[in-house]
Amino acid sequence: MPDRGMGVQHRTENGRDYVQSPSPTGCTVAIGGTDTARVDVLIIQSDIDKARKMANTLVEVVEPKVPQR
């Protein structure tokens, strides 16, 4: 995932890779799936803290449905 202006944070949790890339216009979180697939959650919101919170909330809902390697 490219740096959208505010850095890129990588983390692994419960065997799954996540990448977060905030920007001045929102926040994107990528959820690692299989070797050929991932799910991106994109929030457009000028308040970066709100964008991160909304993205993380959606990730919690979507993550259990994403196939894992």
C-alpha cells in the first residue's frame, strides 16, 4: 500500500497482516487475506481521528469474513 501522506503502519495480529495508511482526506486499512487477495477499507473524512476510528470499526466487522491463508 502506498504512503498517502502520513506514513504507513504495518502490524500482524492473530496471524493476519494489516496495513494502515492515513492521509489528509481519510484513512485506508488493508486486511491481508490470501496470497492473491486482500480487502481494503477506505474512509473519506477530514478528521483523521474519526477516519481511523471508523476504519478500525469496519475492519472489526469485515475481518472475520475475509479468507485467510
